[in-house]
Amino acid sequence: MMQQRAQAGTTGERRKNGTVDLVRWGWLAAILAGVAFVVEGVIYLIEPGRLQEPVLLAGYILVAIGLAGFHALQKDKAGRLGQAGFYLSVAGSVAAAV
């Protein structure tokens, strides 16, 4: 009983912080971004046109979310250079989406 409360407390603290959830959503977004880019390539081969742009836009947005999750996982180890690289990567992804 006491062990369950201790585990629940640590899980609650992690969830309150939000880092665990951001990392989980980040890896899922990164995988979906890769899928979106593959789908966009297949659409380009079959019939280039209107469907490419929304899929590509979704891919770039998902890349930015994936980078946020990766940054949440590594922010303590990356330092200022890692933080600058994260901001530049997200800015590049958003600029490519626009």
C-alpha cells in the first residue's frame, strides 16, 4: 500500500511537470511527420497537385512538435548551444511550413 502511494506521488510529480507527456507526444509527432513526408512523396509520384501542400504543412508542424519533445528530453544536458539549436530548428521548420 505504501509503495503504491510512493509510486503514485512520483508519477503525479512527473505529470505535473509535463515533461513526460511532452516527450511522449513528441516522439509520436516525429513518427507521424516521417509518415507525412513519405505520403507526400507518394502523392507527388502519383499525381502532383493540391494534396501535396496540406500533407507537407502537417509534416513540418509535426516536426516542430517532435523537436519540442526531444528538447524536453535533452534540455538539461544540451546547455545554451543545444537550446539555440532547438530554437533555430523550430524556426526553420515553421519557416518551411509558411
